[in-house]
Amino acid sequence: MFENREAIFTQLKDILVEMFEVEPEDVREDAHLSDDLDIDSIDAVDLIVRLKELTGKKIAPEEFKNVRTVGDVMSAIEKVVAE
């Protein structure tokens, strides 16, 4: 499912559109989660839970502590999947 960065982006975009009703065209690697996509800290917890379900791996909240953009989320997913 997360075989490369492009696949991660596609899956993440689908999740953001589905869960948080963001416009697909607003989801870019440089899009800021709170400023551009209106995703707050509670939403971020929901996102972590969803990603845990998809990856089958526990994602520690501290992994997402410094996440600010869609690209940051993608990098965090890459790190978790690689472990």
C-alpha cells in the first residue's frame, strides 16, 4: 500500500479528503495542515489512528510532534513503514 512516496501521497490525500472534507486540489506536499487544510490537533490524533490501521504499525504521537505539512506526514509514514 505504501510502496513509495507517490503511493503514500495518494493514500494520504484520499484520507484527508474523506476524513476532513478538504478539497483534493488543496492537498499538496507543501500544504500546511492547520493553516491550509484547517486540521487541528484533535484531527491529527484521528489521522494517526487511521494511519495506524492502514500500516498495521503503532505510530507514536511524538513521531508527529513536529509535523506541520503534508510532506512532513509523508516522511513520518515512510519512517514508520521502514521500521
